[in-house]
Amino acid sequence: GGYARRRRRLTEEDKILSELCTLNGIHSASAACTSLSDLFASYLEEGGARQAESSSSSSVSMIQTAREELSGSSRSYKSLLVDQAKQIIAGWCGTVDVRGPPKISLFPLPRLHKFILAEQYDLDNASFITAESYDRIEAGLLLVLRQCPLIREIMSGKADGDVALTVAQDLSAQIVDIILGTVLKERKRFTDLGALLLSKQVRYLQDLMCAVVSGEANPEGGASEDDIAGSDDLISTVPILDKFERLREATTILQLERPSDWSAMAYTVGGEGRDKLKPDEIKAVMLLRVDFSEDAVAAVCGGLK
């Protein structure tokens, strides 16, 4: 009855808090090592080396060795944090392989996959008005993530900022792979209105992942890149934007008036910084538009490197 349900909730919450405590501890260890390493580096740069040399020639070597060991330990802890976060995410959010059949699961990521599989983007005006409803997108796409116990506890402040960012980065990467991989594998057909729908869905998901980092509620209106880029008191959400770059680029391509317009865009394919679509992916995305001819797409993509 009610007691059993409350007991299960308590057990679930205890497990999440224990796992988040582990991640917080790993992050604190990494931060402590980094701080000490930086302190030793500052000491050496600001004249401590000369003072050490005047008393003992081995002092500088000892300090340098300690600094390097601390720096290495910090990197090891950061790597451990990423690995542990992936395991915890898999336990609470599930996993998806878009190359295989969809999973029957209550976990958020398989349910997101199922939603995108069923979604239609070959829309006319009437079907677009229904499909673009925020309530529909919230109920079918966002709520499964927002109600995930792991995400809920992180957004309530149970995780350190860098831990929240690590989790949100991995989730963002998986969301991008699921949506982009499904759209391409299933060869979803897009009108310009369908492209606009996907763009809205991607923006809502990006805003939600940024809210995981900031711990703030996710308003329907979303936030601009300048608003969520971070400040002195907040963890920057720019890494989340970077993870969504390939998917945002795909929605931009799908919203072009004609394939040749891509040549005038400011994107640099394969450039440094944020992830970019590869030339073959750009071509595959363009061919999803119902009104883009293969010849027009080939003429634009033939010069991409």
C-alpha cells in the first residue's frame, strides 16, 4: 500500500543521494589536487624557486615533482568522474542504440527515442499547429526527462556545479545522437514547417539541459545563448551548447529555403571548437527535405571538404 510506495521512494532517493555524494567527492578530490598544484606553480613562478635554491638545490625538484603528481591526480579524478557519471546515467536514464530496434522501457532515453521514431515532420499548416504545441512537446518529450529521479535531484541542488555539468554534457551528447541518428536512419521527411518543429524541440531540450546545470526551472520561453553562457557565480553552460551544435546545425540546414543558401552560411565544417556535421552528414540531412532535389543537393555538397 501507501507505506510500501513511500519506502520505495525513500530507497530510491537514498540511492541517488549516495551516488551523487560519490560524484561530489570525486569532484572535490580533483578540485583539491588542482588547487594545490596551482599553488605550487604560483610559488615557483613568483620567486619561491630562487628562495629554495638558496637553501637546498633539491627543494625546487621536490616542489615541481609534487606539482606534477597533483596535476596528474586531478586529471585521473576528472576521468573517473566522467566514467562514474556515465554508469549512473545508464542506471537512471537507460541507454539507446539507434541502429537496433527500439527498447520497451520506462527509462527517459528509450522513451525519447520512441517519441522521435513516431514523430512526423512532413507537415502542412494544419498539422504543424497541432504538433508545435508546447503542452504536447512537454508531455511527450520533456516530461520524461524532467521526472527522471536523477535529473530531479540534480536540479534541486544535490550535486556540485561541475558534477551537474558532467551529467548534463553526457546526457546532451546522448540526446543529440538519438535524435540525429534516428532522423537519418529512418530518413524522416521534412517540410519547412517540420524543420521548424524539430528546431523548437531541440531548443527546448537544450534549455532543459542548461537548466540541469543552473538548477533553475525551465521556462517555455527558453534562454538566449548570451543569457546562459555563464557568469562569475555560475557554472558556464557553453559546453552544453557545444554538445548540441551538430543538431542545431542540422535544423538550420533543414530550414534553408534552398540548398544553395548553405554556401552563404557562416558555418565552418570540421573547424575547431564546437562539433560540426561532416560533409556526408550535411548531404544526408539536406536530402531529408521533401522539396530539395538530389541534383541541387549534390551541386552544393560536391565542394564540401
